[in-house]
Amino acid sequence: MAIGLGFASTAALAQSTAGSIFGTAQPGTTVTATNAGSGVSRSATVGADGKFNIVSLLPGSYKVTTSGGTSTSRDVQVVAGQGFNVNLVAQPASEAKSAEDLSAVSVTANALPPIDVASAQTSTVMTAEQIKQLPLARNQTAVALLAPGATKGDSAFGNLASFSGASVAENSYYVNGFNVTNFFQSLTYSQVPFEAIDSEDIQDGGYGAEYGNSTGGVISVNTKRGTNTWQGGVDFTWNPYQLQAKQPNVYLQNGALLQNNRHNSNYVIGNNGTGNANDFGQRWNAWLGGPLIKDKLFMFALVGGTRTADEHYGDTTGGGDYNKTTIKDPRYLVKLDWNINENNILEYTGFSDTTTQQQSIYGYEYDDNGQPHRDDYLGQVYNKGGGMTNILKYTNYITDDLTLTAQFGKSTNKRVSTATAANGIVETYDGNIFDAANSPGCPSITDSRTPVTNGAAGYPHCSFAGSLNTPDGEDKREAGRIDLEYHIGDHEIKGGWARDHFKTDTGTAYEGGALYTYSSIPASILGHDPGLDPADSVVRQTIFATGARVGITQRSYYLQDNWHVTDNFMARIGVRNDGFENTNSLGQTYVKQVHSWQPRLGFSWDVHGDSTLKIYGSAGDYSLPLDGNVALRGAAASLYQIKYFSYTGVDPLTGAPLGLGALPDAYAAAFPARTGTTYANGEAGQVPNPSAVATKDLKPFKQREFILGAQQQVADWTLGVKAIYRKILTGIDDSCDFRPIAKAANAQYGLNLDTTSLTPEASNVPGCYIFNPGSAVTLTTPVDATGQLYNIHLTGADVGEPKYKRAYEALQLTAERNFDNTWYLKASYVWSHLRGNSEGGVDSSNGQADTGTTELFDYPEIMAGSNGNLPNDRKHTFKIYGAWQINDEWLVGANGVFQTGRPENCYGLNPIDSQVNGGYGSGAYLYCSGMIVKRGSVGRTPSYWNMDLNASYKPQWAKGVTLSASVFNVFNKQHTTTINEVGEDPNGAPLTDSTYKIPTSFQTPRYVQVSAEYDFSL
């Protein structure tokens, strides 16, 4: 089978679930495309200009024939999202070689078109066969990272990709045309079994009006389906942990050992204290597909299971555990296709991505030689996620020129979390925020005392779960859409309407009811350097709990015309409108964005009329909804209570403070904001008034994009160039600064509110609100304990926040050597620059996954120096991959990347924090060594390169058997990918001799993957 790989262009047809065949033929003849697998055929009459177009074709092998004149035929492979340009004009007799019968001329060609001149964009499309021939980890992100503009996201958010400067929370994910993105944080999505994927389409920009809810990339997966031939198979994949290389140890800047990673198994450390398994251990699959009724009813089913295990130790400060984790992923998929008749098709897709995780937690200690040893058993944590997705799709070919599709689907995602301590106590959180402080178990302990950060042993602890979700938490989604596509003359008009409803029922609280954070009293107050004596430190008690059922409803419609202005020039003129409505725990609407108009324009120019040179471009606006997690803290009742104490000692088992008392007088005088009880962000356990949660007429998160590119066919090569510019028009985040509200209320209503504190004095007043940074704010909110609602209007200057900024510019160069049944090669180079004051939704600098409500913009002082190089900025990226079919039995492949490093920051304690009542303290400000440090200006992590290799063997003596092996990171490069960016301790003392700029994550170490597969036909 021919394999054309790579930067294939797409027309984003029907959410990338169908393709098309278009081209030229003898005027007046009929062109018929017959699916070799299902027998379904579609026809079109060739116009007087010699043009034809057959759309909405399901992926597969097709035989294209003409009738009514000189007969010609051609075999082509239709891939979802692609248009195939074919010339069916038969050669004149004088030019035909050995053409004895001109009524049956066969035209041969490659299976995939190198340039799709009918599309106003380019994207990366990978089929299942292509994926198998490359050394790729078996997950969707590994495939998506082949796209030129894709960058691996921060490990704190999981295994996700950033596209063209956007954050990892700005992507959309589709399965067979159904959006499976989880709108709780937009950081997860429902996943089909990887081996059930028939093709994956990665669009990093320029997509048409049918796509919404993305300002990053669109990843569309189409699953395998049955044909008229019964086919099946089994496979087994093994990643032997014994052959994995180890990650480097982590040392403080003074040379002291911080973390020994040599005793970890199948585990990679991540940024901001995260980490995860390197890859799965074993995976098996079995599948079967074929006709239940020939030419009518087809099925494909796959069942499989994955088992993953990892082990890892914490660091020398005691800030962690010895953790043995086992993950089980029993997964399955069923795909049914019913050809009711030649004009009506009904499809069903059902799959489960349920996953269970069981962690056995132990204490540990380091010996004098820096070797970690497992200690007593602490307990076990059980988590369950994922769920079932069901999708129905109906297609009606009303006429040859009019097609209707309708789709409806449901998906669920579990959020189950429980823990069992070593003494048998079952630790759960029932979602009642007012009882969270009484949750059973050991409290969480963080020891940030100066001697500990310099290498001394910290306080003991017995906590092992960290935080717990409600035991019955769940996300649910129901979505439906209707699309029409109509061809009339030179116009391809399509439009659609969709409704999407998402709701989540979940909550989180600290294990043991509280988090205790120990920090040293400054030497300037003590009169000496702080030591390990409790009298030299204070403790902060934090009680944090959320729990609610919240929802999001989206309604959208679009209209788009692909207008073939001339035979060689196509103009894409489209517009999309999205409306979003977010509801709180009482079902009240707190954000309603009715009309988010988004023009989508583009063009494609087939310069020579023979598909050898294409110039294309696009311009459009793209917007995002407000994620559901915003409501858990911003629009629902939540508790975030903070108190500071002195203490006389700690419990020798739990590490909880003993002898709590008032703060020392000198400390209280230096830090008056730390006296008394504080409800951070105003989270005091009350459901805020909906009109106080978000500014009136809140604008959606919106980005504008421009693309201009060209593709040139030169012999067997396709060369490409593409320029991209993206800019945020309006951003969304939250402000937690009550000072301008208090000033406005005092001025407008003659009140006497405290105008120096970030947090309102009254616990019934919301502490944060959603707004468009840099814009005016209008709220109807209580401002004091009376609960009376006041209309508060603030200009942008009153709020004092800068405008939300993010701009991305890039130049992509690509080269593709088309497959000739022997070898192919794909290469790309991207120069890019990403700058601004917000990454977008999440914050890689501190690992904050509260999408849409990061620490940024909480108050103006925190934004000093924030405009600069953003975390996903990579100046230069080279990618190269390909495969060589040595003979009928052997194939080898390679995948390599070189990329310059990530910008580095320095976070510390800005002296202005002492003037901000309720300021966030050290680590929140871009301020070190007595000055503001511009974002991304202190250097970059090292450039890194990586090479993966694979080989597969199909022995002729064992038909259907394939044996494969891959080696990832062949040269075991272990470059640092992220660092600790906190440059000062809570008192403003420098950490340059201890933790600042030490590695927090590395490249994935070398490991080996082997697999065996057997395919059969009945």
C-alpha cells in the first residue's frame, strides 16, 4: 500500500470525517466513485467546463470511473479531511501507448495527493499505516507533535501539545466529528483506543467556520470501520522497564543532593512538583471487522487493556513519599455503519476510556550516602477517571449537490477519589465544604524553613493523598449538530447549527482537613540567622475546599462559501457565531455571551492549473468558552481560609503543629496582613450573587490569526513555506483586588470601606470576579456585611490592570519527499517568537491549571515585568522523520527533533508586597535582587535534540505477522527542560545557592518498545 505522509492539506470537510474527489473529465460524462470496502458509490456529472466534485466521501479505497464517453478509471485513497485532485481526461489516441481500446483507459498515480489546491490551509494528516512505520509513543499527542508548529507542553499539565503559541488548554479534540474536549479545564479529552485510530488530522491554524472552541490546534481522530471483508488481528506491546535509562539526580546549587532519581522505576519527574510514568508497561488488543450484511451493515470492534506501573521517591527534605502506582486501562470500541440505502447512512461509535489508578504510599528516608530507602506503609489512594462515549451520526445525500448530516453524542468522565490509611481509616471528602476541616487523615505538610531549603531534614509527615476529590464526581456532556452542504454552480455552500451542554459535579479538599506550611522568621526580625528551633519560624494553616454542580451551554451556527472564482482560484468566505452560558451551583447564569462573531476568510490559488504550485492564505477570528472549573471557586460556594500562628513543636508522626499561639509581636508588626483570619479571594463559603461574579457584557476570549503560504511540487518533492501571525484580541482572567471596588463604593455611595486590602472585610462579599483585563468593569455586588447590592462601574484605569497580551509570529519551511514504494522523508524548520503577559488559560511558570483564573491579573502589582517571552516560546525548531522500505520484509523509520530552550524567569519578593494588604508574598512577583525582572529575560533552558529509531519485520514465511522494535531517545540525551524559577525565599533572601534554577524536569530517558502483531482475513 502506498504511504504518502505528512503535511497534507485539508479542507476541514465535515469536521475532518470525510474527504472529496474533484478534478477534470470529459464534459457531460458521469464520474462515479465506488468504495472498494463497502460497495457504496457516489456520482457527479461533469460540467461544461470539464470540472467535477464528489464530496462527503467516507475514508477508504475508491475506484473512480467515467461513463457516457471515453471511459477512464483511477484508484485513489480518500483520507478524512483531504480533497483529491484527479485528471480523468483520456489521452488522445496519438499519445496513448499501446492503447488498443480507448474506451477503457486506466490512469495510475500515487495514493495520496501531494498538494490539495481546493483547500485554503495545510495540516498534518497521519493514517494508521503511517503511524505504525514511525517510532512514535502510542498516544495521540506523540502523533500531534509531528506537526511543524507543535511544541510539547509543560509536564505539569500532563502529556499535551501547544500549537502555534497557544497554551495547552486552547485545543479541541474530535472523534468521528464529535467534540470530546472536557470543558472542566480543557486539559483532558475522551480517547479512543490508540490502535483503533484510522487517521489523525492535526490542524494548527487556518481552519474554517465549522470549527469552534479552539485558539490553539484541532486534533481530529477517525476510527477504523468494517468493510465487505472480514479482517481481524491481535497485538501485544511491551515496554520493558529493565531497559529504561535512569534520569539524573537533582542537586542544589551548593552541591548538596536534593533528589536521587536512580532508584525510580518507569518514572519521570515533572515541573512544579509533578511527575508521571514514562510510558505504559504492557498493552494488548484484539479486533475484528467485517460485514454483518454485505454492502449494508458493517461492524468493527476492538477490545484491549493497558497496564502501567511506576515507583519513585521524594526528595531529601521529606517533601514527598515513596510511591508505587499501578494504572489499568481496560478499553474498547465498537463502530457500526449501516448503509440504509445509497443515499442514507447511519453510524454509531461507542468507546470506553475508563482508567483506574491505585497508589501504595510509603514513607522513606535517605542514608548518609544519599541513597533512599523505603519506610513504613502509609496508605493507598484510589482514583478512577474516564468513562463512556456514544455517538450517532446520520448522513443523507438528498441530491448529488445537497448533503445533510446530523450528529448527537454523550460522554462521561468520572472523578472518583478515595484513600485508605495504614490504620484502615477510609479517607473521603463528601463535598460539604463546611465539614472539610474535619476530614479524616493526616494533614498536608510543606516545610519551607530556610535551613530545610538549604538541605536540612524537614518535619515528619504521614499525609499521603495530598487532596481528595468527591467520591462520586463526574463530568457529563451532551452535544448535537446539524450540517448542510450545497453545491450550486461555482459555489460550495455549507452551514450548520450546534448545541453543546456540559456539566460537572465535583469538589476538592485537603487530606486531613488542612495544609500546614512552615516558614522561617526573617533574620532581620530574629537578630540571627533562622535555625530549626520552632521559635525561629511560624506556621500557616490553610483550609481549602470546593464542591458544586455547575454547567456550560454553548450554541453556535456558521455559514461558509467556497467560491471557485475561476478554474484556478478559490475564495473561502465564512462566518461563525458562538454563544456561551455558564451557570453556578444554584443553576443561575453568571456569564452569558450571546454573540461571538468570528469571520473566517481564505483563498487558494492553483497558479499553473496543474496542482504543482499553490499559494494560499487565511484570516479569521477564533474564540473560547469559559471553562467549568471557574465556577467551582468563582461562582459557587468555596472555602479558602488562611491563618498564621506561632507554635512550640510538631506531632512526631503527622508533622502537625503543637502549641499554636499568636504571632510574635515583631513578626506581626512586620507582616500585619498575616494577623487574624483571611479568606483568600473572598472564598468564605457562600454562593456569590451571579452579577457579582463577572463583569457585565464580558467579552469572550478571542484571537485573530493571519496565514500566508505556498506549496511547490518539484519532481518527487513538495516544498512549502508558511507565515503565521496570531494575536489575542480579548483575554479573560479573574481579578482578586477589592481596593478599586471599595474606592468606587466610597465615592459613589458615601461608604467608609477599607481601600488598602485585596480581600473584602465582610465574608459575604466575593473576593474575585471575571473580567477582560485592560477593559472597564461593571458589577452588581455586595460590598459590606449588609448584603445590599450596589452597582459598581470601574474604568480600565480604575482597575489598573494591563491589557491581556499575547502575540505569536512564525515562519515555517517544509520539505516532503513523496513515497515511491521505497522511502519518504519529511522535514520542517520553524522560526517563531511568542511574547505577552499571559500564556493563555493556564500558567506553566507555577503549574497553575485553574484554566481562565490564573494568579496573573489578580492585582496590578503582580503584573510588573510580566510582558515578555512566554513559556511556550521556542526560537528554532527542526523536525525530520521518515521511513525506508528495505524490502518486502524489512522497514526502518526515524523521528528526530532539535529545539532551542524555554525562557527562564526569576520570581521573588517585591518590596511592594508589604504595602499590599493580602499580597501573595515571595514567588508571585517577577522581582529578584532588588529589581523587576522582565518575563523570560534571565536566560533559556539548554537546547535539546532527540532521535528515535524503529524497525519492523514481516516474515514471508509467517503471513500476517509483524514484529517491531523502537528505541526512543537513542543517545539518551538528558537535557534540562524546565527549572525552578523561584529565586527568593518567603523573606526575600536569595536562593541562588540552593534551589533557584535547579532542574525540575528532563528529557524522557532512553527506553525500548517491542511489539508483535498478527493480522488475518476471513
